[in-house]
Amino acid sequence: MLTPIDIQRQDFEVKLRGYNADEVDDFLDLVGKDYEKLYKENAELREQKKQLERSLEQYKTMEATLQQSIVLAQTAAEDIKKTAAEKANVIVNEAQSKSEDMYRQLDKDIQNKRNELSGVQAEVSGYRTRMKGICSALLEMLDKLE
């Protein structure tokens, strides 16, 4: 590729009936300046391209990292949900078991109290019968005393 310096240093052989040397030199200067401007612009654009490619690679790396992070977060969330569901099932099962145990115990307590009540009722009935007997005996004694 030609450089601006190559254009400026270019010499042409002078021949009879050739081009006007001053016009050629002026034109070469003009072309050299434009070419130099384009050459520098091209170099800047190449550098920008390299920087953009580096940035693109960084963004691709960041994107891959973010995707991995999202996958890990989703996996962790699923694990947490699964663990929470398992713990909830254990708690529910324990609560049901305890409530069944409490129900059985209350049922036993109620039965014991019923038995106790029956025993007390039987004792009261026995005392009542004895009291009636005693009262009857006392009334008979009173009747005899009269």
C-alpha cells in the first residue's frame, strides 16, 4: 500500500513534450494531502475497529457469565423451592401425627372421666339408697315412739 510519503517522493522522468512539471507537482501535492488524510483516517478506523472488537469480546464474555449466573440462580431457586416443599411436608406430617396423638389422648381422657363419673354416680346412688334406708329406719323408730 502506498504511503503519503511515497507519493511526495515520487519523481518522474522529464521528456520532450511532457507534462508541465509544476502542474504535476501541484497535483501530486494535492493527491498526497488527500491520500495522507485518508491514510490517517483509515488507520484511526482500524484502531477503532480493534477497540470495538475487544469491547465486543468483553461483552460476549460478560453475557456468557450472566447466562451462567442466571442458570445457577434458577437452579438455586428450584432447589430452595424443593427443600421448602419437603420441609413443609415434614411439618404438616408432624402436625397431623401430633394432632392424632392428641386426639387419641383426649379420647382416652374422656373415657377415663366417663368411667370416673360412672363410679361417682354409682357411689352417690349407693349413698342415697343407704340414706333412704337410714331415714326409713328412723321414721319407723319415730312411729314406734309415738
